[in-house]
Amino acid sequence: MSKKTKTPKAEPVRDETWRDLVLSHDLFAGDFGDGSERTLCNKIAIAKRGGKCRECTGPIKKGETIRVIKMVDSEGFYGGRCCQACCDAMALSASDGGKAMDARAARASQATES
Ligand SMILES: [Zn+2]
């Protein structure tokens, strides 16, 4: 492809550093770990459809920048999609000691209680 065309569709607005921080954040730290887990997919994407965030259980809107993660271990497949706000929190967690992610988790527990 030599011709550069401007795509009208939404592209991730976050830069490389942001992506690296988000993707390197270990979502499953402490939850799993029998040694058999493998990452099948771990990427930043644009949501093609709405849905629910696996972290904060909040809505994912179409066109949002999200993290898609798919894992497999001896128990089976797991993973899901994380909303833009949670991605931002993941990027922050590298420097704030996890406070931003705790705030997202608190949101999730509130949502399930109501
Ligand atoms: Zn979320």
C-alpha cells in the first residue's frame, strides 16, 4: 500500500507508551497461575460492538479503545474485553501503585451489589 488514505473510522488515540503500559499490566495476577496459562491474544483494539467490561462491568461502547485479552490454561479459556477507562487505569497503575485499578474494581463491586 503506497497510497496513504485517511480513514474516517476511529483509530486508537493513545500512543505507543500508553499501549505498552496497558498491555504489560497483568490482569490476572494472583487469580490464576498453575503454570499452564498462555496468552492467546493481548492487544489494543477499537470496539466493533458494545458490550461489558470484564474489569469494572461497565458498558463498552462501540468505537471505544479497548484491550482484548484471551488466555488459556488447563481449566479452559478465559479473558475478555476491558473498557477505555480501565485501560487508562492500567496505564496509570504502573506509576500509582495500583490505585487507579482499585478504583475501577470498587466500581465493579458497587455495580454487582445494586
Ligand atoms: Zn472497565
